[in-house]
Amino acid sequence: MAKRTTAAAAHWEPGDEGDDSGALKILELLAAQASLDDIDEVLLRAHDRGATADELAVIHRAGRLGRTVYGFLDRRRRREADLAALLDTARELASSCDVDGLVKTVAHRTRALLQVDMAFVALLTTGTGDSVIRASAGATTSLHIGLQLPGEHGVGAVVRATGAPFWTSDYQSETRMDHDPALDAAIAREGIRSVLALPLHHASGTVGVLYAAHRDVRHFEPDEAALLGSLADLAAAAIDKAQWLELYNAEVAKLEEHSALAMETIETERWLEAVRDHIIGFALSGQGVVGLAAEVGVLLDAEILIRDHRGRALAGREDTWPLLPPPSPSPRTPMLLDAGTWQAAIWAGTTWLGHILARPRTTLTPEGERMLAYAGQAVALAVGVGRGAAGVGGFDSHCA
């Protein structure tokens, strides 16, 4: 069957130039970066025109040499394309400081560079080599993000142990590694036959493993392993930097949280100090225990009752309160009597005077407890002021 004349080969019309015209045409086609089909077309046309055996021998030799040169040029073009892709990847990795974003980029670039069915990145989680898949590219269900990979089995274990690439064209029958039944089952469900794995190794150590997987039998070439090794080196450096940055940001966030908590504590202490000064100032103003009880009730949003050491109500309505226990000395720190009643002791030095009780309308906060303790101190001051003003205040001088 006659072969269709291609555009590149159609310019050559054999005549009486001699047997080297076909060889020259092949050189011209190579210079024009024509395809192998164009070279074959020259050979076919030489046969069609009835070239002599010597002419055909020269043209066929030129064709073989042309194919060799074409192979060199094609590998060079692919190498240039791979280097350009690596450069683009390096720029993309350098512009990202997020680990998840980085490993996602690496997985997609791996799949595109090697034209494999899937690629995934597993990062180490323990010192024993256990890892977790953090990113994947390609259709997959079993080898999903978040899958835990054992540290002592599989291709990853070999890669971490040797620090070198490892590839196999038939994973299930591979004898150079220890198999893990669960991992083998997941790989079988995906129909994976060929695997290429490389360590993500940086100066500070190995951070994970980069995998390329194919569902057909594929014999990975050393050039492919070298190309992916360059990508793995770029990825490891970027991931290591991003992990340190994440750790740094986490520490900064903790410090900011602690700082915010400290500032909040300082502000609370300032506010409580102002409340204490207000209560003490109110007690010293001479408005008596009743007025002080009313003021404390407003501050705490609570019903207030003040009793002396004998249990007599000096401020507040005792008839609205449940049955209270007989009064007895208690610590200065407020204490919860029941589900809704708080009590703080009133002490004047070493003399116990009675209690101030509060029934808050909402849950009493720790700040509220301290305010109630301040109120107990203020009542003792109000008693002293009252005694200085002819005994006003209701507490007698026989408190035990």
C-alpha cells in the first residue's frame, strides 16, 4: 500500500542528483525537526522511483542514523520540558508555606511528569516509620488521604532503609520487600501493578515518601527515577520548611493565647480592685449595713442577707430565705451552702461578727465570689464606722 506523502517530504523530488540526495533530504528533515514518519516517507519514495541497490543502501543507512539523531533530539526535548516543569514546580513550592498545599502540588506534578495513573505523598508520623497519606492525585478509593501506612512493610520501608529510589513492575509478586496483607489488599483493589517510590529526604532527615503508581506493567527507567528524585528533593526541602513554620506558628499562637489570657487576667484584677475600692469606700461613707447590703445586691445581682453571730437579720428580709443553719464561725472565703445560697464570714481582725449571705439570680462567677468576700470585709468596716457613730449598725460588742 502506497504511503501518503507528508508535507515535509513532498518538497523532495528525486531525479538525477545521485544516491546522496535522499540522505541529504533526511538531514534537512532532521534540521526542520520533522517526524519519523517524514524520514520513512523519504525511504518509501526512494523505493517507488526504482532506486538502485547502492542508492537504497545509502538512504537506509542515512535513515538509521537519522532515527538515532532523532532519538537524541527527542530525549533532549523531553529533558528540557522536564527541567522546565521542575522549575515551575520549584517556583510553586517556594510560594507556598502550607504543608497540605505543598504535598497536593507534589502529587499532581508527579503524576503529570511520569504520566502515571496515580501518585501520592505519605508523611512520617512516628519515629518507627509509620506514615499517613497526606495527598493523592488520580482516581483512587483505597489509597485515600488519611490512610495509615505501616513503617515496617511495603515499598516505603525499603526506601527509608536504603535512602534510595525503589521501583517494581509487579508489586504483588515483588520479593525484595516485606509485604503487609492490609496494604497489599488496598493496592490490589486499585489494580496497581507498577510502583516507583523515593524518599523525601532533607538535611534534617526523612520527612516522608513520594509514590508513583501505574495499573499496567511498567518498567520505570533510571532517567524517570532521577527526574522524580529531583522533584522529591525540592519537595522535601519545602515540606521541611513548612513543617517548621507550622510548628513556629503554633508556638506563636500559644504565646498569643497565653498573652491574651494574661491581659484578660490583668484587666479582671484591675476591675476587681476598682470594685473592692468602691465597696470599701461605700462602707466608710457611713451609710450603714443596710445601705451596704443594697449596694452589694446591685453589684452581684443577688438578694443579700446580713446576720450577726446570733443569727439576727441586720439587713435584708429573712422571711424570703429558706431555713438557714445556726450561725457559727467559718472561713473568710465564701462557701456554697446549697444550690443557690452563698455565705461569706464577717471578721473584724480575730473577732467573728456574723455572715453575709447572697442568692445570685445567675451563676456566681469566681469574680463574684471575690466580690462577696470584699463585701464581708466592707461590712466589718461599716460596723467599725457605725460604732464610732454611736453604735449604728446593729452588731454588738460581744461577738465571739
